[in-house]
Amino acid sequence: MSSVEEVPGTEETTTEVVNTVVEEGARLGVKRFFTIPGRDPFDEIEWETRDALIPGRDGPAFEQRGVEFPKFWSQTATNIVAQKYFRGRLSSPERESSVKQMIGRVVDTIVGWGKQGGYFADADEAETFEAELKTILVNQYASFNSPVWFNVGFEATPQCSACFILSIEDSMERMKHAEHCGVASKPTLNQTGELNDAYWLTRIARSSASNVSASSVSAK
């Protein structure tokens, strides 16, 4: 757990804020809100197999048949997610064909980073975090920005940012702040084409196989 310690500056400079560690042994303290122990969040919703198709002038601009999606996700979401976020060469055995694979890839990677960095008090807490994040993503309570889906769990050393927009009425000042922090300055749509109800601004940087750095800024 950290606290903020103010370090007074000179009259010519503003006050410097420094983070200090208060409890070396403190961890995230994740608790269940959406999930029940022993139940996979993917089993709590209905799934169906569809075809993803984006038409073009002289035929399909993109096509992937037999993809698995939550039943409540729209066909538009199916087309966009399959085309943009499923990883692997099209028609190859390694190609993702299910939202379970896509979300699982990202969640498993982030949970792995958390375990590696000692962020969880024990295995139960890690399992809780995994289940909660799966539920949030598959039910679209929130959604990562594109670079997370592109890179996390797919590239060995991904560099990515995530930006979540409160509403279409977000101020330009907030957007300028997001741009200053190195993320997209334009509102980002989730998979349903609707703006997310939560605003998160997170930078996830993976500099090596054993080193993860992350910082976050929340809306005021």
C-alpha cells in the first residue's frame, strides 16, 4: 500500500509529490463482486456460433466462418471483433475463433503478470481477480482499448495503452490529459459500438519477460 508524501519546493517551483511504500507486504485485496467461486464466468452466459462477414465492393472485405460469440453481442460486434482483434493468420490453425480465446489470452497474461509481480496474497486472490476480469470483459461492463487486444498475450513484449471513456460528453481537457499520458485522445467505442460507462486510463508496459510496469489515472 502506498501513500503520498509532499516534498516542499522552492518558491519558484510547484510542490513535488512522491509515492512512498507504507506496507511492503500489502497486496491488492481483490474481492468477488460479480462472480461465484468454482464457477467459470464463461459458463454463466449463452454462446452461439456465427459467421463474421464484412462486405466489400467486389466481394467480402473480411470473412471468418464458425466464430463463437456471446449470444447478446451484436452481429456488428462479431464482424469488428473477429476482423480486428482475433489474433493469428486467417485460415491457420493458430487463428482465434472464439471470444473465449481472445478474452482468455488477455486475462491469463495479466493474471500471470500479477502472480509474477507478487500482487496477489495467495492463489485464491489470483483466481478471484481472473474471474472478475473475465466477467467484466465478456459482459462488456468495461472494455480495453484496441492495443491491449492486439498485443497482450500475443506479443512477447507488448507495449500498449488502454483508455475508457465515461461518455460522449467527456471534456476536451480530459482528452488532452489522456493524450499527454500517451493514449488515444479520441473517444473509443467498445465492441457493441456504445461508449463505455466507466472511465479508466491505464498504461501497461511490458519491458521484458520478468518486468512489468503499470500506471493508471482515474477521472476526477
